[in-house]
Amino acid sequence: MPTIEFITLNYVCPLLGTIAVYAVYAAPVNDLKRCLKKGTLGDMNSTPWAFMTGNTLGWVIYSFLVEDIFILVSNAPGLIISYWLNSGASKLQFSKQGTSLTQIPS
């Protein structure tokens, strides 16, 4: 029979970490939704989202190498969210550039 220490270290702590990381990955979602409604990023810095994509991709690859389901379950949704964040930020950045280019008098 597993001990309380084993259960705590191998299941409870990783589960709490998974819940915490979901909160971290979901934090900027409402900000991007607001920016998409306004049609501009304004002064929002979207650079961390690119690093978030690289970070989560690295952890997902690592989870396969060490065969740890908690690492995969923690980071796979973060990879999807970061892809959506970067796509939305790119959409706003390029639509702003396209608008300014069409307003240049010839």
C-alpha cells in the first residue's frame, strides 16, 4: 500500500501544480479578447506570448521523453492557448499595418 508521502509527492503536488499552471496560461486570455474587440493591441506587450509558446513546446517534448503525464497535461493546453494568443496578436498587428498602408496618399 502506498504511503501518504508517496501519494502526496507523486499525485497531489503535481495535480496542484497543474491547476496553478492553468491559471498562469489563462491569465492573458481576457486581455486579448478585449483587444480583439477594440481592434488594436494598444500598449499591450505580446512578446511574452512568443516565449510562452516556446516554453510550453519544450515542456511537451520533454514530457514525452520522460514519459510524465502530469507534465504533458499541464503544458499541452498552455501550448494551445499560447498559439491562440500569438495568432490573435499577429492578426491585430498585421491588420493595423494593412490599415496604415491603405491610408498613405499616393
